[in-house]
Amino acid sequence: MALLIGFAPFVVFCVLARLSLNLALWIAFAMSFSLGIRSFVETGVFRLLDAAGMVLFGILALYAGFIQRGIELSWVSMVLEAGLLGIAVWSLWARRPFTSEYAGEQISPEQWDTPQFARANVRLTSVWAAAFAAMMAGDAQTLFLHTIAPNKAAAMGLAVMAAALIYTWQSGVQIDKRFGKTPY
């Protein structure tokens, strides 16, 4: 459940971006900042996704608001997705899947080093990496190949994100069952 909350700024951005790109970026930045600071105060550590959200949304909000007004949503989305894909791949490469920072809150510390927990988080982070890559590919087709209309790319991106969110929720339920917790 904590990971789903970690993705809240990205979901809110997707929902609000059609109304106002600048508003969506600033609200997503504020949400990322709030989540990151809350977690930092509680644990003394910034989680990778929270920090990435703060940096990505902050830079994009400043860029879209002050440097290149009128930037296309597809460009902003592609930069966000590329950043998230980079973070997911880096966390897998470093053998510290970003999802484990959230999943670790759901179970006892003794279970963090188990092979089941590690495999579940590698699988979950890989699903998110694939989702980010698919969303980025849709935006790239819109921007460079002009083979997909921006609205279709956005709809496909939302569908991919929804599928990844559902998979994440279901994985959390399965992890809870495996480690003896009652699912939500």
C-alpha cells in the first residue's frame, strides 16, 4: 500500500495534466515533497521514488513555468517516464529495487533479507520498469514518428499505469499472505 501512495504524485500529474500542465507539475511536486519529507522525518532517509519525484517534478515545473512556456505534455511525460525508467533500472542494477523501500514498511525487519522478499521486489520493480518503458515508447511515437495521436498515447499510458498499479496492489496482498500478515 505504501508504494501505491508513493506513486500518488505521478497519478495526480496524469489526471491534472490535461487541465493545466503547470498546475499538474506544481501539485505533483508539492505531493512528492510532502511524501518525501514525511518519510525523511520518520526514518531519516529519503526513499528513491520520493526523491526522484521531487527532483523530476521540481525541475520540470521550473522549466515549463519559466524557461519554455507552452512545452508539449508529451515531452514532459517522456522526460518523467525516462527519469523513472532510469531510476528503476539503476535500482535493479544496484540490487536495491526501489519497491523494497516501500514493501519493507509492510513486514518485519527480519524478513527483509529473505530470498522471497528480494525476488518479489525485483519482479515488482521490473514490472514498473516495463511500464515506464511502454509509456515512454508511446510518447516517443507521438513526438518523433507521429504514428500515435497524443490523446491515444496518454490513454495508453494511463492504461499501462493502471495495470502496473493493480499488479502492485495484488503483489502487496501476496507478500502480506506469504509473510503472515492479514491483507488489507
